[in-house]
Amino acid sequence: MTLAQTAPDTLSDMRAANLHLQATIDGLRQSLEAAAVEADRRVTRVQSEEAARIADLTVTIQQMRDQMEMQQQAHDRALQADRAGAQAEIAQLRGSIDALRLTLDGERAASDQARMTMEAEHARERLALQQQIQALRERLDEHVVAHMGQTAA
């Protein structure tokens, strides 16, 4: 075997080895590209699932906020209604107290007037009785003097 014969065989072997290496490289490239596509698909799917989960959580949180705001508003309205009711009751009680004070003051004034009227009547009766007693004493004295004058005569 000569060098010229060995060279085509070697060249052919090298070409075959080169083709084999090229096929292996192409296969590995295709495998890597397929793996990259699959990895991108998985990442996209996970991102999509996480985005959906975040959207669900956002909706849930917003619903909870809305519900809490509605509860707070209902609580505020109930508190305002209670305050308004209490203020109305206080106003009514103040009115009742003022009316009772006026009634009491009127009754006191009437009572004071009645007492003063009774004291005045009592003073008049006392004066009248004193005058009657004085008149009776004078009559008694006249009667005693007259009786003594009859007895002395």
C-alpha cells in the first residue's frame, strides 16, 4: 500500500469521521434546541400559572377590601344612627326635665302664694279674734261695773 492509496482511505475515513462528528453536533444542537424550547415552554407555563395565581390573589384581596369597607361603612352608619338616636333622646330628656322644672317652679310659686294667702287669712282671723276678745273684755268690764253699781246701790 502506497501513500497515495492510504491517503484516499484516510481521507475517506476522516471525511466519514467528520460527517459523523457533524451529525453528532447537529443531533446535540437539535437536542439542546428542543430542550431550550421545552424549558421556555415550561417557564412560560409556570409564569402563566403564577400570573393567574397572583391575579386570583389580587381579586381575593380586593374582594376582602371591598367587604371590609362595606362593613366599616355599615358600622359607621349604625354608629351615626345610634348617636343621632342618643342625641334625640337627650334632647327629649332635656325637654322633659325643663318642663318638669317649670311645673315644679309653678307649683312652688302656687304653694308659696297659697301659704302667704293662708298666713294673711290667719293674721286677719287673729286680728278679728283679738278685736272680738277686746270687745268681750270691754263688755265684761261694763257688765262688771254695772253689776257692781247695782250691788252697791
